[in-house]
Amino acid sequence: MKAKLKTIATARISFLAFDGCPLAPRAHSNLLAAMGSLDSEMPVIFEEVDLLSESTPDEVKCWGSPTILINGADVMGSSKADACGCRIYSNESGVPSTSDIVDAIKREASHDA
């Protein structure tokens, strides 16, 4: 009988924002709380991207600030825009909740498992 190997998915999490974005601190805080609640066995690659940096690729600069991508997919299922700008989510806080982020991480990571 062969032993089953447990597949552990990796979540690549990108936080995209620019300095001065009024919603970025709240989104960042919710993201950190979500990452802190993950199963400790789930490997996470985390990066913060300044949308206004010259070194940021043009295709990334088309996301609004703040945006959270999990393995390249937006946590709320949106797509990028034509240019960088402020982003307000359609919920009462204006940013993804911690539970929205956790759900998106688990959903996207399970696609890779």
C-alpha cells in the first residue's frame, strides 16, 4: 500500500498600494491578520509592491490601490483597470475583510494543490 503524500499549496500574496492611499493601511492590517490566521503548514510568499515605483512592471501598475492578489488573482474577483488609481471596495469598510482574504487565500491555494 502506497503512502499518500500530502500536497501543500503555496500562496503567493501581493499587496499593491501607493503612499498616501487612505485605504491602504486598513487593507494591509486585514491582510496581515488573515495571514496570521492561516495554517502554519501553508507556505506563503509575501510581497509589497509600490504601484508608483519606476521598477514596478506596467502590467502591475494597472491595479488600483489597495489591491491584494493571491497567486495573481484579485481577492474580490476583480480585474485590473486601464491605469493606477484609488480603489474602494463595495462593502461598508471599503476594503476586503480579514475573512474575505482568508477565503481567497484558501480558494486560490487549493487550485494549486
